[in-house]
Amino acid sequence: MFELPQRAIDTAAQVESFFQRRVLPSNRLWEQQAKAGQAVPDILRMLRAEAKELGLWNMALPRLTDDEPGLGLTNLEFTAVAEILGRLEWASHVFNCNAPDVPNMELLQLFGNEEQKRQWLTPLLEGEIGSAFAMTEPYAASSDPTNLETRIERDGDEFVINGRKWFATNASNANCELLILVGVTDPTAAKSQRQFLVLIPRNTPAIEVVRNLPVFDHMSETNLHPELVFTNVRVPASNLLGEEGAGFAIGQARLGPARLHHCMRAIGECEVLISLMVKRSQSRSTFGKRIDEYSSTQAAISLSRIELDQCRLLVQRAAHLLDTVGNKSARKQISMIKVAVAKIYQDIADRCIQLFGARGVTGDTPAARAFGKARAFRIYDAPDEVHLQTIARLEAGEQSIEGLEHYLRE
Ligand SMILES: Cc1cc2nc3c(=O)[nH]c(=O)nc-3n(C[C@H](O)[C@H](O)[C@H](O)COP(=O)(O)OP(=O)(O)OC[C@H]3O[C@@H](n4cnc5c(N)ncnc54)[C@H](O)[C@@H]3O)c2cc1C
């Protein structure tokens, strides 16, 4: 079942070649340009143009139509590509396969009307603009979206938005032109029908960036997580995305593929960490032995390999289910991969740090940054506990083994 389709194998080979030839050797330049304050570094712009020209573009959007640019792979096909992109933090951007633009494009594909698609989906597909998704709020436990407090109130033919959001990734980047905001219109409506999604042009007056938030003290130059205040922000009522009160269901639709992509990218990053662990442990000795000769090192590397390969299979199965039975029916598998991959990502980063000794906690290897990202991954796209709750509930509903009493003694 997990023999990948030929299109996935061929595309992954093309992406691998471009990644090795053009993207990876540009990493230092990208870092310099990002540190110099370029919101979209020049080298990234150049590589995006090349990737688009090659047709290695918009690969994470299975619903891409024939007249839209790029190569919409199925979710299963994209797993092979996403793993390569995960090896470098900015590589997904080269191919227009990055979050949050991909899940936002999916939302527009699924729920946008023709005018909304023309105004926002087309430039996103072309890679001309960036976007953000603003759901989480600092003063509401946002892993339960029914807690959200930001108000979206109707005033004639406009919506008026008031509230505070944070961790709206990319919303403070200079390339961001669209915010998709989740808010509440009628706080007395049924809990699952209170949420609305509105499309807000980023340059709308009265949106204040309070600050950009660090992740474990790391402040990325390009991957920004701002806190935003909306004070009487006005947009036309036609900016409603989807049906009134359907925001909860729409938000759920966004999350399946997004989680899958994050998981597959994390697996790619873990491959780099394992390679670094092997290389480092072969190159140093203590107490008369090479570090890779210690059983503790062998266990660290072996367990990482076992767990990573298990996770890859789990993710491929989830992708296959997303393609065949859809987001809703695959939700248990999506929750399973989210928990499993975040855990092994964190564990592998931790082992890599340990093997690098003091160097492991510096920025001289990708391990420390990976550890921080992995820890954050256990919270975003819903915290571990929320997924475990979902898995347990669905598992209980699916249990079907009969005759259990025969296994038990009175
Ligand atoms: C790097 C990063 C990027 C992000 N990007 C975005 C973005 O682009 N857009 C956006 O809107 N948000 C984004 N977020 C926010 C993220 O989605 C939320 O942090 C997440 O949904 C959790 O919400 P919360 O922080 O309000 O935690 P809370 O809901 O307050 O939960 C806190 C803790 O309570 C516990 N808990 C909650 N529910 C349960 C339960 N059912 N059972 C047991 N324990 C439970 C868990 O330990 C959980 O971690 C991002 C976050 C990070 C760290």
C-alpha cells in the first residue's frame, strides 16, 4: 500500500535535485539576507522564480485546477516532497508549499466565492502575497475554539472587529496582505455556530502589532508570530468566508492537511539530525573509545531510526486516508500522527543535542532550534492532550472485538 505512486517518486527526485543544487548551498546567503532585515530574502525570491519555472510549485494543494499554476499532488504524493522540504526551515517557501499560506489557500479553494478567489487565492497561488491565520487569543484558552472572544459585529453592510489575537504566524511580515480571522458574532448562539471567519486586508486601518513573540527566546527574522489588537476594524460584509456561523467547521477543515504537512517536514528535519548524530559520534573519542562505540550512542541512534520509520509509515497511512476517505474520517489518524511525530521530533532533537555536548545547545548546529520547534509543535495545531482526547473518544467508539468476557476471570 505504501509503495509511493510514480508521480511522487519522480517529483521527489526533481525536488531533491533542485534542493541539493540550488537551495541547500544558498543557506548561508539566505541567513545573511534575513538577518539584514529582508522580509523575503532576495535569494528566496530568485529561487522561487526558478522553482516556479520548473513547475515545482504549489505541490501541497490536491485541489489545484488545470488553469492554476503548479503541480497539485495528492496528500500521499506530497509526503515524499514535504520530507525533503523539511530539511531546511525556509525550503517550503521556495516551492510555495509553506504554512500558513497552504492551509489558507485550501480554505479559499473550499469556501471562497468567485470574487474572494480572484482577489486572494490567485495572488497566493502565484506567490505574489503572503497570508496569516488569526485564531488564537492570549486571554482565551484557544485550544477550544468555542472560548474565543474576539467580536465580529454586523453594522449595515460592514463587519466591525474588536479583539486581541496572538501567534498569528506571518501577520507582521511585510509580505502579508491577507488575514483570515476567526471571531464570534453572536455569543449566545450554539457553541459550534458562534464562529465566523472573515477576510481582512492586512493594510486595513486600526490593526496594531503589539509585539512579535519569541519561541523559547528565539526571534526568527522571517517567521514572525505577532500579537495583534483589532480596534473597530471595518471590512465589507462580503468578506465573510463561507456560511454565517460555520467558522468552527471551516476551521476544522483547514487542519487535517496542515498537520500532515508539518509532520512530514518534521520527519525530514529528523533525518538531518540523525545524520548529524552519526557523523558527530564517529568523529570524537572519550576514554579511549569513539563515541559511536558506546552502547548509549548506539541506542540513541537506533531508537531514533526505529521511531522515525514508524512515524513515516503512520504519516503515509494518514495521508492515504485523507486522499481516500477525507478529512473527517481520517481525524483519528491525523491526531495520532500529530502526537507521535511531535514526540519523536522532540526526542531526536534532544538526543542530537546530547551527542553534540556543549555545542548542541548553541546555534552552531540545527539541534537546539529543532528542540525548540519540536516543543512548540506539541502545542500548536492543538496540544497533545486535545489530540489524545480525540483519539481516545474515537477509539472507544470504534471498538468491535466481541467475546471479551472470555479473556477475563470473574
Ligand atoms: C510556534 C507557534 C505558532 C502558532 N501559529 C499560530 C497561527 O498561525 N495562528 C493561530 O491562530 N494560532 C497559532 N498558534 C497558537 C496555537 O494554535 C495555540 O497555542 C494552541 O491552539 C493552544 O491554545 P492556547 O495557547 O490558548 O492553550 P490553552 O488552550 O490555554 O491550553 C493550554 C494547555 O492546557 C492543557 N489542555 C487544554 N485542553 C486540554 C484537554 N482537552 N485535556 C487536557 N489538557 C488540556 C494542555 O496542556 C494545553 O497545552 C501558534 C503557536 C505556536 C507556539
